[in-house]
Amino acid sequence: MFKHILQRLGSTILLLLAVSFLTFWLMRATPGNFFDSLRLNPQISQEMVERYEKLYHLKDPLLVQYGHWLVNILHGEWGYSFYYNVPVTHVLGTRLFNTFILSFTSLLLTWSLAIPLGIWASLRANQWGDRLLSLFSFAALSVPGFFLAVLVLYIASLVGGLPLGGMHSPGYDEMSFFGKVWDTLLHLIIPASVLSLSSMASLQRIMRGNMLGVLRQQYILAARAKGLPENLVIYRHALRNAFNPLVTLLGYEFASLLSGAALVEIVCSWPGLGSLLLTAVRAKDIYLVMSSTLLAGVLLIVGNILADILLVLVDPRIRYEQ
Amino acid sequence: MNNSRISLAFKSFRQNRMAMICLWVLGLLYGLAIFADLISPYSYADEDRNFSYCPPTSIEFFDGPKIVPPFVYQKHLTFDAMHRRVFVVDRSQKYPLHFLRGGRLIQVDAPARLYLWGADARGRDLFSRICYGARISLSIGLIGVAISFIFGLLIGGMAGFYGGWIDGILMRVCEMFMMVPGFYLMLALRAAVPENFNSVQVYISVVLILALIGWASLARIIRGMTLSLRERDYVLAAKTFGVSDLGIICKHILPQTVSYSLATLMLSVSSYILAEAGLSMVGLGIQDPVPSWGNLLSNAMEIVPVIFAPWILLPGLFIFMAVMCFNVIGDALRDAFDPMFQD
């Protein structure tokens, strides 16, 4: 188990290196960089620009530049955001936290609703309630998140009562602690529910399928035959076995939420990683792009490894060393 | 896998009512794209700034109690007491509809404009732009999937056939592409495309970006199938006859995977359509005068225009319809082919 995780870590570090080099090369291969716009700015002197270029080794060959970046990253020095004019870590920290709040809320929403719905549908397989739900799930899987976000924002603007985008109300700084939490929660409602809708639909379908598969097993028949009450059969014997395969999904879900959140973040003007990356790419803010891509990759790997560990913890049949 | 089995699968596909409806809807949408020049009343760039966000034009059939050939009224922009923009219908003059004139299905005479589904910010007809946008949005998915399918087939086939270190390296490369969150990779790749590209170049680069992101997952699926297929007796037979490796992969293994990949392919077309729409919506995909369903939505990203002119949400509905149809057809194809893959 431990060895398996170490192996995974080793190969993923190699992958991260490759991905970051790819991004670096792509960013540098394009004509123009952030300093071109700085040079055109009359308020900044030519010497200043050249000093910066020297400081960040932008005149050196590509591989040397990448090497410098890598060494700096390992020293905890993530580079400088030319667009925001602060170290990258300053911007990245708060944005990461915001994305995390959004993803975590929608993950919570998804799982707490999809699992009961999946169980409910499996117990009424092919009755009208189940059919209605599966039709709804199918539609929810196909509706693009960004379009749904726009649509919900439009409806919310007609109905009123919910904040339309952003993360805080104007008077946020003067609020009490609980006021701040409440305000953020209100702002979370639209983006979080939009994000969770499509993943909820797929999770519900998977849970329903798993449950139906388990209910066909012989041990369920045995449990029923020995006269256990139906509740016990479903919630103790069937549910636990139907739940196991879902644990692997949790890791992937975590990762895909991060990527899927980007567009919804942008539409709902939620100040997260996705909208940050968009700004960074547009401004050719190279270190910011590099760091946020790297961070997204790291989070994805962490999610997958966590899923592996969780799976071993819940299912004793799985062992990695043979 | 012989012909009767394939025809059996298609028979079961044809019995899926939902899938057949979706096939018809898709046909309709592609018809919109192919005949855009004929169906739409204006060209996609035909603008009239006086009609910015003009609401849909209603076609009149009655003149008093009498039924007359269809005509429209012109609208004028004025401001009400609250200084809000309102379009007032001018009933003093009727503008009859002309059918099949100048190569277009419906037209009206110059000062009046025909906005079947309203106008956008620059007074361009949304209906025409949706028709022309279908060309880009619906073709980008097909071309992108075709490219990544060829790559996926070759690389997945090679990895599965040779196994060993070739498999190891190829699959690590696949993982690399699957590991980075798709949207982030898309943005990073887009950053590498020069900004002064013309619309054709942008179109090609967007297709290539989407294909580059999408081939990896296809390659993994095909590798898995090849791994099981290469142990079959007929592959051994082909080997003993001295058929080259590439020949075996292309002639004997890949055709077996095609029917199953077809379902996966349909499902990935929808994700390509979504990706293009997302990229164009944030302004990094297809650029403005040329319409795609994605960049038609970019105005709708702010809430104020949507409140003024809710019809600018319509392109989103088209994206939804296309994605849903591809999903339903993909699911139905998989169900239809599934019994064949049991053996």
C-alpha cells in the first residue's frame, strides 16, 4: 500500500515536470510577452524593464529559464505576477481558497442529494418516479454549466432576493463574523447549485445502477429469506456494498470540479482559480499561468491518491501488494 | 463480427424511439448549418446599429379582419419617461415579405428589418447568426473528434499491441494529457496561438487544441480493447502468415474496435461542442464577426443585456439540444452494440 503510493508519487512528479515544461514552452513560444506592453508604457523607464528582464532571466535560452523557474519553485519562490504586481503566492492563496469553498460546497450538495436520490430511484426502478428522475438526469447531464449559470442568474434577477454574482456584498468588511459567513453563503447558492447539478445527475445514475446490481445478488436474497426486515436488508446489506465503487469517484470528482468550475466561476464572477487563469492567460502573465496550472495538476493528483487510500480503507478485499 | 450482427445492432438502435427523435433533431440542426445561406434572411455580419437589441419582429397575417399576404411593421427606437430604450411599432407602413428573392428564403425591403428571434447588440439578426453559427459549432465537434480518433486509434492500438515499455511510455503521455484539467490546458494552449490570426486560422487552431486534449481518453479505451483482442487466434494466424505489425493493427484489430468506439465517439462529440462553446464564450475561441453558438453567448455573460434582451440566451438552447442529441444517440449506440461485446 505504502509502496504503491510512493510509486504513484514518483511517476506523477515526472508527469508534473512534463506538463509544466509544456505550459512554459507554449507560453514562451508565442510572440510577445508581458514586457512588450510594459515597454510601451511611458511611465516605466527602459532601464526598469531591462532590470526586470534580467531578474527573471527572460533573455536566456528557454531551458535555462525553465531551470531557474524550477529551482525557484522548489525554494518556495513561485515567481512574480506582472499583472497584479505582487508575488504569485499572494494572489494564488486567496483564489485557491475561494475555489475550494465553491468546490467543497457543491461536492457536499451533490453527494448529500445524489445518494438518497439514487437509492430512492433504485427501489422504484422503472416506475414513473424513477423514469421522471432519469429523464431529468439526462437533461441535467447535457445542459452546459455556463449556460445554466447564465439562465439561473437571469431568473434570479427576475425573482430577486439572491445576489447576482461575486462573492461578497459591498459592506462585507464591516460585518460581524456570522454576518460574513451568511453573506458568503448567500453568494454561494447560485454557483454551487449550478455546479452540482450535472455531477449530481451522473452520481445519481451510478448509485442507482450499483444499487440495482447489488439487490440482484444472492446474499440479498438470503437476507430476505431469513426474514430480515426490508429496511435492514437495504440499508445494512445492500447500501454498504453499493457504496464502495463510488469512493473512487470522489477523487475524480474533486479534480473535475476544479476544471468544470472555471467557466461557472467566470460567469458568476466568483473570484476563484478559473477566472484568475483566464485573466492571466489574456495578460500573458507567465508565472501566474504556470503556477495555477501546476497547482491544478497537484490538486488532481492529490484527489486521485486520496481516492486510492480511501478505497483500501473501505474495501478490505483490495490490496496493492501481491 | 459479421454483417448480420451489425444489422441486428442497428435494428435495435432503430427501435429506440428517443434516439430516433434525436437523430431527426440533429438532422434538422445540420440542415440549418448546410442551408444557412438560404434559410437566414441576412448574412451573419449584416448589421444595423439603429436596431441594437431590437425585440423579435412579429409577422402579421391580418389587415383588420382581412387575411392578406404576410407583412411586417418597422420599429423605431425611442426613449420613455424613465430614459429606457423602447422600440415602438410604426403602423403607418406595411412591408410585405418577399419569398425566395436574392437567394434567401424570406426578405423584407430595406428600411424595415426582419428579426425573427430579435437582434444582438449591433443590430444583427440572431436567427441568421444562429444558422451560420451552427456551421462552426456543429462542424468543430465532428472534425475535432475525427482527428483525435485517428490519433487515439493509432496510439491506443500500438500501445495495446506491443505492450511492454512502448505501452508504458505511450500511456504515461496519455496520462499527462488527462491529468491537467481540460479547461486549464485549453487556456494554456490558446495562449500560444497568436492573436492576429484570421478566422480560418483561429478555427483550425481551436479544432487542433480540442483534438490535442481529447485523443488521450480515446487512446486509453482503444488500448484496453486491443489488449484483449491481440490474444485472439486470428491475430496469431495473421502473424504466422507474415503480416506486418502495422498491417495487423490496422487491418485486423482496429476494425474490431470501431463499432464500440462509435458510441464513445458520439459521446465525445458533445464534449467537443461544449468545449468550443466555453472557449468562444470567454472570448478565446472563434472571434466576433464570425458567429459560433459559443461566442453568441458571450454577450449574455453579463446580466444587464440579458434582462433587456432575453432572446440572446437562445444560442445556449441550441448548444443544449445538440449536446443532448449526441448524448442520447451515443447511449443508444452503446446499448445496441453492447451484447456483441459480451463474447
